[in-house]
Amino acid sequence: MQLKTHLFNESRLNESRLNKSKLNKSRLKKCWILMFQITTGSIRLVGFLSLFFCSVAMASPSDRWQMNLSPGVTELGKSIYDLHMIIVWICVAIGVVVFGVMGYVLIAHRKSLGRTPATFDESVKIEIAWTIVPTLILMLMVVPATKTMIEIYDTSEADLDIMITGYQWKWKYEYIDNEGGENFSFMSILSTPQDQINNLEPKGENYLLEVDEPLVIPVNKKTRLLLTGADVIHAWWVPALAVKKDAIPGFVNEAWTLPTEIGTYRGQCAELCGKDHGFMPIVVEVVSEEDYAIWLADKKNASKVDLSVKTKDELMASGQALYDKNCAACHQVNGSGIPGVFPALIDSPIALGDVKKHIDIVVNGLPGTAMGAYGDQLPPDVLAAIITYERNAWGNDVGDTVQAADVTNFNR
Ligand code: HEC
Ligand SMILES: [Cu+2]
């Protein structure tokens, strides 16, 4: 009888031990599953975010699935990339240590093993350690970061200077102090056909990333960029050239690039700047030194203003294309404007009235409104054609012509 009870007790005890260890096992399993889920969850989140930022970034089709920054085609871009990688690996190491310690503590010191909580708090040693260690890590990070920052800001000893002005919604490139001493400038405007934008035509390969006149710079030369805005804040961003800089009215920001590979590099305005913010891309052609010299000579020649007197038909013919390119974003191709925002030029008292007032508005703009001062942006022969067109298109029938000389004289 005694033996029997003993046996019974023994078996009850065994059973409860068995249950307890089963319980522990299932708890441990749950714990592992949770950790696994947290880890995969974070990896997925990071993956999703990188994909998101990659698709936002200017990935060419071949590297659309690329997860990391691209070093681009400049030494500076490579320095920025290297800095990024150093910091990423420091973060990875910190992550491994912190989550490793946490995981170890959660599992090895769990209550079910009978661990009792420590009763102390405010360990001075630990407080000191976790103040000093991160400080040391930060100090370690400062060294490469400062080196790269100094490199980014060093615009000295440039071979050439280009002034970049952001306008709603186009870029002006002004070559200053170039060899031969003559400054010249041109506007760079989106060249994607309107029909592609309106889904009436299949979209081209460089949809919304193409312009009529790209910025052209020589390879292996340091180009200093001076950036400003004419109306609102824009930002000039070409990832491959490692430049992203705000173009702010009233300020001149500096940046530089030294591309080491010939090619075409594309970018966009990176500061929300109004209705057509997504329609002012940037295209940079990096060419050999010889090609650059040829281009420069051509460009200087072409930017000479043609002051010869033109017939009305000539002015109307060139005026239409120039108007569509420079003015239609606001006043619309058919001159109807957008009621309440951009005035119609059909039957406009100014387009039909005194020609001097018309020239004045176009040359000097209307300060405080979206109507810019085109005297700074377009040469007199172009303005003459546009103004003539506005006075005689869409049923406007003033009948007069405006010559380049009228605009030049007006400027004075
Ligand atoms: C960014 C938008 C924008 C662009 C581009 C633009 N304009 Fe304007 N324009 C305006 C606005 C806004 C006004 C009205 C200003 C006001 O009176 O408040 C205006 C007014 C005018 C007027 C006076 C019309 C009237 O009846 O009051 C003329 C003429 C004119 N623009 C010509 C041009 C020409 C020529 C071009 C191209 C070289 C051009 N505009 C490009 C926004 C623009
Ligand atoms: Cu912009």
C-alpha cells in the first residue's frame, strides 16, 4: 500500500515535470517565432523602404532593382558612397550587438528557468559605459564624415563656372568667365511632346527626363555651379554627378562636379516649385574636351542676336514655336490662359493695345506675379517674334510687327 502511494506520487511528479518542460519548450518556440517574425518584418520594411527610395531615385531600367546608393561618375560621388557604407556597417554592428544582447537576455534569463530579477538599479558603471561608448562611436564617425563634407564644399580651383537659375519651370544655364571671356546663356526646357504627357502617344524612353538644350560640360574638368532661383525655390539634382543643391531666390549656392566618364546624365528639380515642378528635368552631357570646344564655339556663334528686320510672316512662323515653348505652360497653346490663374491673351487689352505696354510686360514681367521678366531669359529677336505672334494669333488681329531692335531699344 505504501509502495503503491509512493509509486503514484512518483509518477505524478514525473508527469508534472514533463509538463513543465513541455511548457518551457513551447514557450521557447513561441519566443523564437516572435524573434523570427520581428527580424523578417524589419528586413521586409527596410527592403520596402529601399525599393521605395530607389524608385524615387533616378534608376535607369537596368539598375531599377538596385538597393543601394549609386556612386555615380565622380570622385566625390564615390567618397559619399564610401562614407555611406562606413556608417551603414557601423549601424549594422551596433544593431547586431544590441539585438544580440537583448535576445540573449530574453532567452537565457527568462522567468521559466527560475531566474529571479536583480534587485539593484542605477549602476554607475553601466551609466558611464553607455555614455562613453556611443560618444566614442560618434567621434569615430565624425572623422570620415567631416572629410567628405569638406570635399563637398570645396568649390575652389574650378576650371569653369556655370550659373544655374531655376525658373517656373525651366533652367537657365549661363556660362560665365569661360575661355574667351564672353558670357552666354540659354534656357533648358522639357522636350517631351505634350501628346505623350496626355497619353495620346506611347511614352518615350526618357519620358519627362529630356530637354531641348542640355547643359554641356567637359569630362575630367572641375565645374563650379552657382545656383539661384528667379521666382521660387527650386533644387538642381543630378544623382550621377553627386549634386543636389537648392536654387533659392536672393541667394547664390555653390556646388561642384568633376565627372570622369563621358555620357548623358539626367536629373530633376527636387524642390516642390509649383504646377509644373515635375516638368523641369535636367540633362547634362559630359563630353570630351575637344567636343566641348567645338560646342562652345557653335553656341557662342548661335547666341548672337539677329537684329535684322523681319517680315510679319517670318515673325509669326518662328513666333508660334517660341511661344509654345516659353509661354504656353501658363497662357496655353491656344492663348486662352487658365481662368482665374493665368490671363487669356485672346482679346487681352494688353495684347491688343499699345505695343510699348505689351513689350514692357514681357521684358520686365509683373513683379509679385507668376509673369516673369523675359528680358533676362530670352534674346530680343526671340521676344520680338513671340510678341508679334501674340498680337496676331488666335483671332487677335492688330496687324503690326515687333522687331528685335524695338525690344533692344526698349531694354535701354
Ligand atoms: C509662369 C506662368 C507664366 C508664363 C510662363 C508666362 N506668363 Fe505671361 N502672365 C502670367 C500671369 C500670372 C499674368 C498676369 C499677371 C497679373 O496681371 O497679375 C501674365 C500676364 C501676361 C500678359 C498681360 C496679359 C493681360 O491681359 O494682362 C502678357 C502680354 C503676357 N503675360 C505675355 C507672356 C509671354 C510673351 C510669355 C512667354 C515669353 C509669358 N507671358 C509667359 C503668367 C505667365
Ligand atoms: Cu523647380
